[in-house]
Amino acid sequence: MPLATKVLPMRSTPLYTAGSLLMDLLDELNLCVLNDGRPTRRGTPTQNPSAVDLSIYSPFSSEELLLALNGLSDSSPGIDGIPYSFLIRAPDRAKLYFLNLLNIFFDQGTIPDVWKQQIVIPIPKPGKDPLDHNSYRPIALSSVLLKVMEHMIRNRLEWFVESQGILSKTQFGFRKGLSTLDSLSILTTDIRLAFKKKEYLVGVFLDIASAYDNVLLPVLRQKLLHLSVSEKLVRLIYSTLTSRSISVRYQDTLLPPRLIFKGLPQGSVLSPLLYSIYTYDLDRTVESFCNILQYADDIAIYVSSSSILEATCRLNSALQYLGDWLLTHGLSLSVSKCSCVIFSRKRLIPEIDISFDGEKIPRTNKVKFLGLILDSRLSGVPHFNYIIQKAEKGINVLRALSGAWWGAHPYSQKLLYNAIIRSHFDYASFLLDPCNKSALDKLTKTQSKCLRIILGAMKSSPINALQIECVDPPLYLRRQYLSDRFYVKAAQNSSHPLLEKLELLSSLSSSSDSSQNIPCILLSFLKFNRLPTPIEKVPLNPLFSNSFESLIFQPPIILNFGISKDSISARQEFYSILSEHWQGWLTMYTDASKLAEDGCVGAAVWIPVYKIALSLKCPPVSSVFTGESIAILEAILYAKSHSLNNCIIFTDSLSCLQTILANPFKSKTKFPIILKIREALFECKKNNINIVLAWIPSHRGIPGNETVDSCAKNAISTGSLEYFKLYSHDVSSLSRTHLFKSWNTHWNNTKKKAGRHYSEVQHTIPPRPWFFKYINLSKRIVSIICRLRIGHSCTPVHLAKLRIKDSSICECGLDEGTADHILFNLRHTNHFFI
């Protein structure tokens, strides 16, 4: 809820509260606070507060403050020792003082010197010489009060530069909806295009020395002003960065402070965005000579050509112009850390001379770019060997936590495997597939080793059975699954450069190529381009298509209407609450329905007073969540277009309402319909149309809810096709469907050779491992059950197959030592499974 605009006078008792702390700061600035909470400079006349303007050029609003505090958790505090929780749990009166204080700073373009005092902790970079001072990354710990203000500035500034398309299209670092995979996918696709054209792709991978620390603040200030950023905001940002006082903490000792007049503080939420703005025009210096990719300060420039000489000339020219740009911006290249790689599948690779400022850039056969090791032939061998080496550390952790009969439950071990081992397998691996088969086989063996440790299974256990028992798919199928998910996310951006490159790669690929020789990302492109309904594309991230006011707006949503989910008298309670608190309000009901997995989704709006039903139909791939969102949006738009004031819209979709309420700047998934709902609600508020969304339980006998449920089911066949579109978050669910379908085919093809016994026990692939339901069982019991299910246990019959025992006869001497004989004919069986 927005903060109150009127507060009581401060208590005279000196309590250590956020309000008293902020009052002290106000006193330092020679300010006084009126009884209505508005600060004013002493000796100046006061004015009535003007109407709140939520544009990015206006003072900060209470909604912005609450949005910035939303989701913050305590971290290492600054020199004042104040944590985030101090401000989060402060009363509204203290938050209002803090907001007023920030607006004074915003108006004056300055902040207190105490906020500029930072503690710097040097964090050693992995694999670097600890005796070299360049081997440490300086992390700055600032005042929490300053960091909250930085969050508010970041939200404004990020929305402005993204909505205006200011940042470079080649910059993928720390931008919402973009990641390292976007940059790597473009580069690897260009390499494959060069291979198809039988050309060389010469890439130069650059390392900017201490990029953040060498940013020239006056240049940054001029760029912000040139880009039409609010002058007040620019002055405030400039004040936070200049004349900073840092004290290095080394071995619990705080060294004397020193002043810093340049650079961006490491660890600040503003620094990545400001660096992207600082380098927004970097690509213009080289784009006429070569291609360029940026991820913060990691840069790759490359040229594809049939002539090494031509590629050399273009890259040297690009580096010359790039050097001039870096010089004017106070940055420099560390040439010894730069590298040049010639990507080609030709046997003979000619020499190349790439230099910067008279110093030759060393040529190598492989390079590590954004965590992915790319070798000159794109074989994947160096990268997967590196991944296997990293995975061994995680495997040792699994070994240390349990053995075959003791230790952690397989549930915990499976989660640990996903986090510290499989995550290495997953990262960007689909971009190298297809590649060297032996490297991929080593990866599969590593997976098998991990699953055996988790289950306590024998080494002879077939890998296909282990994969199903742990519900961990074959790695080649998981790579395709990850590729599908990434492509669907990229495909919603109509201006994504990858789409055009995949179109070209598809045209160059031969129709006779088998699916094993086609890159995973190209298979995803071909698969999802054949959908009967195309994926809905937008030119801009949906978040930045909304107005800033609608993003910080607090939607009027009631999650607890006073009716419990299991109430048997929900109908009577509902009408009682309506008559008591919502007398005279127009009620509307929304719902969505999907009767078959491959059927369409129906969405409906029911207005009882007017006997009006709005019916809408969505494609089969759509989720019920999407249908519910569309129904809510249509209800709001109907009320807005007909100027229906005082409307309360009831829905039984709690997840939709929670998503609408979530902080849009911190939500991982940006649902376009949800953002449109926020925009529509904000427009209604501006037009003085009161609309409230409320949750009610489904199937509790509430007449309006039951009626709209019937309307939604009818809409599956008769609904309007206005929203018959595919959204990326819905299409993404197809990736899992394709994965299990391909996995079932793989299982049916391999179980005849290995895992025949297990196929008789487990006919289909379960959604989750069976032992997830029995987390109270001991590791010993789970291991015994898993061995029996797989059919590889320490029975005389199996040990004889492995030639560990000479005979398969049971120790009792009466029959073959099978698992059935031991379990049902002998009284003591434990020693057979040790």
C-alpha cells in the first residue's frame, strides 16, 4: 500500500529507530520537517504539495521506494553497519522521512559525504596469482541507505534507456531478457555459417584492463546528458560516484581511507547499467569493419572471409579505431590477455598478424569466452574435458556425503547433483552439439558415475535404467531440451540477430543431413517454425513496452476476500461480505478451462447484472494461466471502455493475482498479458475508474463462479479468436513434452539391449523419482530397492554373470541364487546385499 501522506510529530524520546536516524541526517542538512511530513529548508516559505507526477523526471514516489525494498534481504552492510531489514521493518513514518530526504538529494543533486564512505574487500579471482594485486576483484560495501536509492535510480534509468532503445544491440551484459547464451549462440552460429561457406572466421577476444575502475566520470556525465536523461538524475548519479572515500579491509584490518575520483564501484547495482551506457557507442567504431559482441567488458570482434589477408586488414583497422575510442574514454586493452583464434575445418591454416598499438595479439587454437571454451574446429573436446574436470570436484562431494549403504538420502544427493554437477553439463553445451563423439561419451560416463553414487547402484547397472530411476534424461536429449527452451525465449524478440542467422544456416544446410549432424539450435529453429500458429513476436522486451508508472503502480488486488478454500458455506459468506463491504459495486467473474491436454483453452468473462458473457479461445499449447490472464484483461478493458465505475472482478486463479502483484523489475519471467493488465489497471486509475481484483475459491457453490466456469468450457469451441496466439512462456512447455517423447523412443530402442529386467518393472518414464516420496527411508533401504528394481544386485546369479563367483547356486544349496529365491525362500537375506 502507498505510504501515508500525513504523519504525526516525532516522539521526543530518543529511540534508535529509522525515523530518528533520518531526522539526524535532516538536521545535518539544516532542514526541518513539518507536521505533514514535508521537509523544507529553514527560512523558506512552504508551499502546498503538488499532485504526484510518476514520470521519471519527477521526484521519487512512495511506490518506487516500496518497489525497491520489495525482495531485498540482508547482505554485508556498509561502514555504518545498518542492514536492509532496518529500513524494511521501519514504520511508514520513518520511510516517509527517508523518501523526503531522497527527494531533497534529487532536487539538489548531492548526497551526504557519509554515504560516500565505502569499505572495499579484495576478493581473489579464481586461478590467479594471489601475490599479484591485479588478481583481486575489489567489492565495495556501501551504506544501505545509498543502495536503496541506487535501486530506485536503476529502475528509472533502466526503463528509460531500454524503452528508448539507447543501449547497443551488441551489448548482452546484465540486461533483462538477455544472457551470455545470446552472445554465444550468435558467435557459434556465425562460426557454423563460415564452415558451411568454407570460409575462415577470425575472432579476436579482447580484455579491457580494469574496465569499471577506469571509467571517466565526466565523460559518463556528458553521455547521460547527451542521451536526454533527466539533469537532476544525472547530478544525483554523479554525486554518488565522485569523491568517494574507500577503506580497504584486509585480514580484519581497516586501512586508512583514500579518495576516489574515477571508476564505478564494484558490487553496486548501478555499475553494470552505467557501464553499458558508457559504452553504448563503442560498436559504432568497428561495425563497418567487423562483427562485435559485448558482454559488459568482455568483447569479441570477428570477421568471416575466404581470405585471411582480407580478414587481417579489417580486424587491424577495427582495432585501430577501437583503440582511439578506448583512449578517449580512459580505457585500455591488456594485450597479453587478448587472443586471436582462426575458426576453420581446413587442414592448413595460414599465419595471421593481428596487432594492437604495435603489439602483436597472440594466436591460439582455443579461447574461453563467457565460460565456454571454443576451439578452432568447434570440436568441443577442450570444453567438455574442462567440464569433466570441474565435475570431479562435485563428484567427490557426493562421495563424501554417502556410500552405497550409508549417508545422505538420494533425494538430497539428486538435488546436489543438479546444482553442482549437472549445471556444468548444461551451460551452453547445446551450442557445441554436434561435436566430437568421444568427448560426449566421456560426459555420459560421468553422468552414469553420478547416478550410481546417488542410487547406491552397482557399476554394472545399465545407464538407461539409471537415468529413468533418477529421472535424469540422456544428456543428448537434455541438450536439445535446453536448446528448445533458449530458442523459444529468443524467438519472441523479433529483432534478435540470431533468428536471421539461423534462417541463413537452414538454407545452407543440406536436406540430406541426418538429425545427428544438425546443430541443436538449428533443430529447435526448424521444429518451432513448423508450429501451426507462429510464436507472438515483439520488437522490445515486454517489460519496457509498459509505461514506467504502470510498473511501479500498486494494483488493487485482494488475495484474502474472507472465504477459505475449504469452506462449506462459501456461498452464504460471499453474499454476506458483498452486502456488508461492497454494496453497489458491479461484480464480474472470470475463468479459464482446458478439458483435454491437446485441446484449446477457453476463457470467459461473466457480468451477471447485464447477462453478458465474453468468450475467448486460445491455442492448444496455451496454459490455463494464460487463459485466466486473458479473461482478467478483457474484463478490465470492458469496464474501462464502458466507463463502469466501482467494479470488482472475481477470479479463482490465485497464481495470476500473485503474478500481477509481483515486482515486475525482479520477476524472472515477463508475461506480456500480465504487463498489459498492469497497464490497463493504471489507465483506469488515471481515469478515476475504480476496479478491484479479488480471489475466491473455485467450485464452492458461488453462482457467478459456477456460471463463468460453464462459459469458459463453452468458449473452447465457440470463443472469439482474438487471442488465438502463442506466447513464448506457453510454447516453452512444449520443450518438456518433446523431451519425454524423445526419451520414451530412446528407452524403447535401448531396453532390448540393456535394462530389459528394469523395463518389466518400470514401463514408463515417471515425472519424478519414486524415492522423492519416501524421504524418511534410510540410504541402505533405498539402495537395496533400487538394485532390485534395476536387476543388478549382489545375488549369486548376478555375481556369477560378472564372474565374481564361480557358481550361481545359493549358499543354501537348494536353488539358483536369484532375488526371488533369496527374498521369498530364505529367512535371513541382508548379507546377500552387502
